[in-house]
Amino acid sequence: MKLSRLFIGGLLGLTVPAIPALADEPDANVLYNHHCAICHGVSRLGGIGPALLPDNLSRLKHAEAVEVIRDGRAATQMPAYGELLGEAEIAALAEWIYEPPEVEPSWTDEDILASHVVNHAYGTLPDEPVFEVEDLKNLFIVVEIGDHHVSLLDGDRFERITRFPSRYALHGGPKYTPDGRYVFFGSRDGWVTKYDIYNLEVTAEVRAGINMRNIAVSADGNYVLAGNYLPHTLVLLDARNLELIASIPVEGLNGETSRVSAVYTAPPRNSFVAALRDIPEVWEIRWPEERAAGDEALVGDFALHRMEAPDYLDDFFFDMEYRYLVGAARGGKGGQVFDMDEEVKVADLPLEGMPHLGAGITWELDGRRVMAMPHIDKGQVSVFDMTDWSLITHIETDGPGFFMRSHENSPYAWVDVFFGPNHDRIHVIDKQSLEIVETLIPEPGKTAAHVEFDRRGETLLLSVWDDDGYLLWLDANTLEELGRMPMKRPSGKYNVWNKTQYEEGTSH
């Protein structure tokens, strides 16, 4: 299948309807148009503020929505309405934004083009960093979801270089160019942001969809792929200035359309791989080996290869060569191993329930490569032999986990207890004995989660996931605390070297 660049003009005009008289019972639609539409859009698709649609608000509990409407949100343009609206009106608004709109919203190529902003065209900013560090590949990007900011840290000195605001609800992890100079962010609201680390500047933004799952950057750094829940599309962008190359409708061989669960980069295959939520297929998009020259490049061919999967597969894990794909089958029926070269299922894995394959890691054990992942619905880490896909063991933990991390130079794997009453604990597992050798509780009652190592595997960062939270800087071998840095609910940390080199102990 050949994809070509689309040149489509036009802007989407939005107007605020007139406000009829209020009834005795609060009319949430009227209240929204009067107070909210100017920032969040008449169709609730977002504007200055985020989209207010059920799927986009999945991280925000109903009680929290009431609180935000009443009290506002600090360090944002969201004002407090507690003195303007009564309790019943606030409750009606909070209830209404969680209801699906009567007409499913759309996001077209014209909308994508109209959203595109270039602050600094590719090649116009200096090539030397405006700050000094020992190692540009040992920088960390840290996402702070408490107030929607991002911090850039020096991994050698554990010092903050800068902190800047992000789009609402970043999701899926930032992605770097191979040289580590640029980082791309994706938000739940569909925004893709390009940031120049050397110059500490946002260079370009574009809104690829209404509800986006994540983004991937090609191994050569030339292309960005965004996967959407709404609309059912994959959006291919030029990484230089985030210009639209093509929107790809996700329609299966059976004629059904599908949400995109996630997109991945497969470096040895020169391709992107897409996990599809609603059709039993795996899609692979191969980028051209050489980018066409000239300002209007990227009209080359992108080969779309569709593979029929044995089941509805989700939440992928790949072997180091990106030949074998491990996916979780629908309905908690276990895992399946899919050979992408031969396009056949080669094994079933006993992974009933909800394994978090996206958090899986791999290492060498007794001369064989193994994979391990936590489970979202039970206190267990499963370890498999990747030579024959046999189960080695299930490691019992203190509760369901979400993130697992290690490093090739570390003897330990770290897994949190993200869900349940023991969420303040994090386990340290010996990668050779496959036993828990330490359980840390950094701060009782506060969630401890998501480890990321420095490039050498000597130190690591651990989040205390709270509005009054902080980063812990630990010695990766002795587990001694080396420092801490206050942050607003720090979530993911992403080391430049580990991510650009596809280090075995981190997710890709």
C-alpha cells in the first residue's frame, strides 16, 4: 500500500451558541457552553484546555472533576467556579462531561493541518547545547503529572536543568531521536510535541487525534507515528517539523474499524508495529531506507503490511531481534507468541488475567534469555524462557504491579506494587536466583513506582508518586539513598541512553 502526502486546506470554525434561560434543574449543556466552551471547545474536543470526553478523562475520578470545577487547578488557566456556580450546577457539569456526546466527534486531515504550529523550523536553532553536562546521553526526562510539567535532569549530578509545562495528560512515554537531541511527547488529547533538548525549546506541535494512545519515532529519527483511539487512525508525521504525511484509516480485512492500542518501533525491521484493539490483525509499516531530498520530501512509499493474528492481541512485548511478538489475548485467555517473519503463532503462554507485557524486561539467565513481566490483577511476576517459551516461575509479590525495570549492568530487577493496599512498596528481585531480596517502603502510605537506571546502571531514580512527592536517587547496588528532589507526582523517568539504545532492562 502506498501512502502519499496530503495537501488539504481549510480551518475548523467553532462558534458558541446562544444561551437560553436556565431551568429549575441545572442544564449542563447550557452551563458548559456559557462557562467552558471558550477553552474546551464547543464539541468538547479541547482548545486552550483539554478535551472533556469520557475516554480522555479516564485518569480523572468524578470526585476530582467536581473539585477541579469548584476550586480550579493551580498553575494552569483553569479558574475556580465555586463562587459562580452552585453545588448542583457543578455536580451537573461534572456528571455531563463523563457522558458520550450525541454525535461522535471527528478529527480530519484538515483539523490536523489547522492545528500545526512550528515555533522553530528544523535546522534554525544552534547545534550546541545551551547548558553544560558531563554526558548528554545520561540525561533524564521526568514527567510530572501532578501539574502537567516536564523536568530535564542531569543524570550524573542529579540536578534539574530546566522545567517546562506540558500538554494535559502525557501518555505512552516520550520518545527520543537516535542522537538524543530531540524528544517527542504524546498526550491523551492527541497532541504531539517536539522539544529541542539542546536549546530547551518546543519547536513544533500538531494535534493528530482526539484520543491518542501513544507515539513512536522511527529508528532513523525521520518519522513519527501516532496511534489513536478516536478517530480510528494511524497518523504519520515528518519528524523535522511534525508535518502531516498521511492519516491511515484502521480498517480490518473484515471491514471493521479499530482503535489503536499502541504503536511501537522495531529497529531491526525498519518498521513501526501497531497493536489493534478491535480486529485480529497486526499491522507493520515499513519506512523508506532513505528520505527523499528537498523541502517537500516524505512523499516516498511506506509499505503497510497486514498480518492476520490468531486472536485479538494487545499490549505487546518483543524479543531483542523483533522477530517474535508476545501479545495478551482478549478476555484474559493468556499470552500468545507470534512469529512476524513466518506470520504464525508459535506458542501459548500461561498468562491468564491481565499481564502487563508493555512493562516486560529481559536478561540472560544460565546462558538463556528470559523475559519477565508484572500482572495488573494479581501479585505476581511471570518469568519465561525465550528459547522455547516455557514458564520458568511465577514470583509472588505483595500485590498487583504496573512497572518493571532493570539494566544489563545490574543484578537486580525492580517491580512496584502499584495497585492495592501495599502500593507504597517496591520489590528488588535477584535476576539469577529469581527471589525477592529486598522490599523498600520509601514513605508509608505514598505510592512508590517506576524505576529508571542511569546509562551505566550504577544509580537509579524512583518516584514517590504523590502531589507532594519526590524523586529518590539511589545507588543501584547498595540501595543507599543518594538524594531526593521534590516534584508534583513524578511518574515516568526516561534516560536518553537507555531509550535510544533499547537497553534490555527498560520498556521500548
